Amino acid sequence: MIAIEKPEQDTDPVLESYLVPASTWAVFECRGKIPDSIVASEMYAFTQWLPGSEFVHAHAPEMEVYLEGSNDENYYSEFWLPITRKSKDKAGSSAS
């Protein structure tokens, strides 16, 4: 899905609206050229940070936030990962 924040006066009947559910987000800063910096952040988030954390992926879409600027080694963007705390079962082990 590719999305933008919906303008208040939006009347375009071709576009669909999707309300992103309220979530807790882990926000990863990305510096450098796109797509390499975003891909690196996503790989880190899913293969290193998330497995080692006390969180699991929440039921919401991930978001990539692109700000104005030149796509160069100093470009800043963000990867937003929806998260929720791991639940504990009766034995005390973590369950996703």
C-alpha cells in the first residue's frame, strides 16, 4: 500500500481511505539514500531488534515516512514498526 495523509478537503472519489489503528510504534531513523537506508532499517528491525525485545509485531501496517530533501547520503527518513508487548502465559513463558 502506498499512502499519504488525507487532506481535510479531500474529495477525490478514486482514492480509498484507510484508518490506521492507534498503535505503539518503534521508530527507526534512516540516514542515506533510498531504498538502501530503509531496507537496512527494516532488516535490522525484524532480524535483530524485534527478536531481542519484549515486543511483537502489532496488527497494523508498517509505515515508511519520507521527508522532503535530496536522495543522497544525508537524506533522513523513518521506518515505523507497530508493536505490542509480548504476552505471558500461565507458565511465565512468552507467547506471541
